[in-house]
Amino acid sequence: MSVIYTLSILLYGFSIRVAALFNPKARKWVYGRLGNFRRLEECLKREGSWKGNVWFHCASLGEFEQGRPVIEHFRELYPDYRIILTFFSPSGLEVRMNYPGADGIFYLPLDTPWNARRWIRLLKPRLVFFVKYEYWFNFLAELNRKNIPVFIISAILHRNQPFFKWYGSWFRKQLRNVSWFFLQSETSQKLAEELGIKHFTITGDTRFDRVWNIRQHRTPFPLIEQFAGDARVFLGGSTWEPDEALILDLMKLNHPGLKFIIAPHEVHASRIAELESRISDPGSGIRDPGSVILYSRLTAETASSARVIIVDSIGFLAQLYQYASFSMIGGGFGVGIHNILEAAAFGNLVFFGPNYGKFTEARELIRLGGAFCVKQASDLIRITEELISEPDEYSRVSSVCQTYVEHGQGATHRILQGIQTLGFMAPSRMY
């Protein structure tokens, strides 16, 4: 089965190279890995009195934000260790390529046995952290052979993973190569126990720590503040076309006290142009469709008069929620919703489509009355209008969201304390 797995990885790598001929993201994936090992060697030769290297790996930007509190708190506890950060996806590395919390940032090499041996031989990591559900089995096997501790942090298990399939025997065996699982929830605990995993601790989700930190250290955006004025702002975060269709129907009501910010999940030029065209079309039914403006063109002269802002760059969406009252988080009509905690931390009332079942925070906020699943535009319109007209109820629901995030903090501390308690690192004076 190991051979079949490696062949599938090689086939995947080949298909990405073919796709790179016409797909810009695939091209970045391929060319970003050229010279990867040479750059790692150069990084490791830089001067510094390091006790060792610690490797953090994230799939993409969302997983990085999830792992970021652990990276930064580890740095505080153990400043003498060099931190190496890897990404699988260009959408993560390109946004955070200058992240100051790491001493070297690279793409993860393709998960073949020879790449794993070479990477680990060069890096010689003291500890390895993979975030959420990154399971690269050749890397895990090589780390185990070298007796290097590897942890899955903010780990989540669900039945769609290969471990739970009829063909999953080999995949389940590979989990023995993980030194410890720091699980998000009791739901994952039950699934871990089904798999016979005993080396775990329930620590919670580090995203709560990250989004609360963003809230506490908010970055001001004067032009957005000028745009919002006294109006309520409805923000579409990481949206796709089905999410935007509902928001556009809400726009058509032309509510005088409501403005809109839409931050699509993809911001390439054709996507932004298409969205701008849909809103500004004179036949759209939206009053003053010409008052839509791209964030990159926003000025002090245009901010107050604009009614809709389209965010045509990435990397700061989490900070924009501070100006919003309502947020529609994208992905719920596709493979699954994006991060709702960023919006909830600022007390936004949160909406999303029906595909949210595997997200604990979405289920919990719906149960508590702080989030709403909307399947059609009429649902979104009805709830938004009700809560605009009932300010006391709005305040109550907003408080539910904010309190939920505030009480969810602590996973970062529990993970790093767990590593010390388990004997993987010497106790720190900070604990």
C-alpha cells in the first residue's frame, strides 16, 4: 500500500505540472518548489546560536491562522529555537511569505520517500507540528524512523477521512507515526477512540485564540471607517457566487441604513470584474449601482458616498469585521464554510449556507442563537430586517457571538503546556 500511496502522490505531482501549463495557481505550486532544498540549506547556514530547529506545517492560509498562536507563543517560550514554516498551497505562502514569526518559509516538498528523507536530513527538526488535518504519510513515516516527535494540533477527525473507509486499514496504521494528537473537541475524541488512538488530549481550537487576539489588537482602516459612517455594514467574507447571489438580493431592497462590503474568496481580475459588473449593472435593481467601488480605488473623496466596496486583495479580511454588524461567510453552498469565528469575535451576526455540518463552531452558534443558516435569499432578508428593526434583540445575539469566542480561548496554552508535561520540551519559566 505504501507503493500505491507514493504512486498516487507522483501522479498528483504530474497532474499539477500539466495543469501549470494553463492554470496560474498550479504554476505557482510548481515553480515555487524549484530550488526548495537549496533555499533550505542556505537558510540553515545563516548565523545564529540556535539550540535546534522546530518545523511547523500548514496547508494554506486558514490553517496558518489556526497554527499562528502556537508558533508565536512557542517563540516566546523558546526563543533559542529556529522556526521553519512550510505551506502546501500558494494561497498560504504568497500571503505570508514575509511573516516575521518564522526564520524560514518554504513550500512543502512533494510527499515522496526520497523528498522526506532529504528534507528531514537537512532540517533535523527537534519537534514537528502539523496543523488540523495535514497527514503526509511518507513524511510521518520518516519522522517516526528518526524518532522525531510530531504533533497534530487543533486536530479534527471526521468520517469522510480515509481512516474510516472500508479501505482505510493502511491509513489507520499510519496514525501510529503521530506522537500526539491535540484534538479540538469531544466529537473528535470519540472518533479517535473508534480508531484505537489513545495518544491524544482535548485542547480546543487555537483559532479562538487567534481571532480574539485580532479583536484585542485591531488595526484601524480609516477609509473603511469613513465609508461605514453611521450605517450598519453587511460584510460578505470569503464569498463565492451562490453566497453573493443572496447578498445581491438583499442589496436590492435598497435599505437606507445598510452598506455592503464583499470580500470574495478569489480575487483574480476576472472574478472581481464579474462581481463588479453584476452589482453595477443598471438592470440589477440596485439603486445607485454606480456607487460600487473596489477597495484598491477607495479614496477619502469616494469613501463616504460609496454604498458597496469590493475587496480586491487578500490578507486583512479578519480586521474588516470590526466595521460590520452582519456577515455572510462563504462556502456554505459548496464544500463547506470558511472561518466564521473572525466575524463572531467582533459580535457580527453570522449567516452561512447549508453545508456547515462538520464545523462545530457553526453548529454551536446556531444552537446558541448567534448564527443563522440561510438556504435562500428570503431567509437572509427576513432575519436581517427583523434584527435591524429590533435593536435589543440584535444586541443580545451580538453578545452571544462575542461571548462564545471569548470563552473558547486557551487551546494554545494547553497545547504548549501539554508538550512540556509529556516531556517533549523542558518546562519554561513562563509556565
